[in-house]
Amino acid sequence: MSSSLNKRRAVKPMFSLSPVLFRNSDIAGRGVFARRRFEAGEVVVPYAPRQRRVPAGSPEAAGASSTKLTLLSGDQVIIPDTTVPGGWLCNHSCHPNATLYASGAGRIQCLRAIAPGEEVTIFYGWVSENERERDPCCCGAPGCRGFINFDVTDEDAAHVEIIDGPRVVMGDVVRARFEEYGAFLRSIGQEQVEEAIANVLVRMKGRASSASKVG
């Protein structure tokens, strides 16, 4: 009786059923690796198993943004506890197999099937201002774009018009580059980044307009 009970206990160790492994990555630092097969649409891992939430406009949220690990969820910012590994460790790829969802507590979810041992990667979708080479990319994926960030310059902003609130109309000078990047985003299921780019253009255009009035 006791021998049978011990055997049943032995096949249920506390941490052995984790679906992912956190270990060193060839891309950068530590990464997230599948321990089993995941199918498209499956949730792989929570973004931050342990986290704090602060108001989006608070000084704490602004200060934490420099880590590039915070996640905007509604009107709150999720700040991961980096002593506990989670989806926040996922590396960027220009051909990601998963994506980050900010709703709720935040989660990493498959875009396509992920094989055991494969690194789980996401598309960061960073948009920078006048810092073209800010974030070099080391993903090694076919068609890697060379940089994680998509840079928007003051010259770009000078060739767009903002009408009907946030609607952005681009001039011929910049349209080709933005349309090419938009097509790329849609090809990897990351078209939401186009909204972030539009928001940056609106912000830059607003700053330029304010500066010209002061001048």
C-alpha cells in the first residue's frame, strides 16, 4: 500500500510540468523555450506571473518604462517582478512564432505551431523617434530587418498631414517606406504596430506645430 502511494507521488513533482524552460538564448540573454508542442492560438506562458499595476500616467509608470519591460493594459501599466521568470523574457524576432497580448494580466500566445525545444519569440514593435539604429536585431531570422525599432524622423513628420483627429495622410516622399513596413507587419500578424506609428507621427507633428507657434 505505501509503495503504491510513493509511486503515485513520484510522478507528480511540483515543477516538472512547466510547459516552458527559461535558459540562455543565442539571440540575447535568457529566453523562453518550449518543452512541449504548442498549437496556433495556445497560450504559452503568462507575461508576468508576479507583477505590480500602477496608473498609466503615474511617475512610477514613466520611470519603469526605461526598462522596456512594462506593458500597457487598459489604463494601467504592468510592471513585471523580474525575480520571477515569465513571458517578459521572450526575445524579439522579425519572424515571431508567438505574440504578446496586453489584455488582462498579459500573456504570450502562439501565432503558429511551436515545436519542443524551439525558442518562443515575439515581435517587440518598438517605434523610436530620430534614433534609426537604436536597437540592433540579432534574431537571425530569414529576412531579419537589422533593427528591432522602426524609426520615425522629424523629416517623416514634416511630410504627413493630420486630418480628422488621428488620421494620418502621408506625402509621396515617405509613403513608400511606411507602406512597405505596414505590409511587413501584416505578413507577420502585427498590424497593430501601425497604430503605434500613427500615434508617434501625430505626437511629433503636434510638437512641431507648437514649436512653430512659439517661434
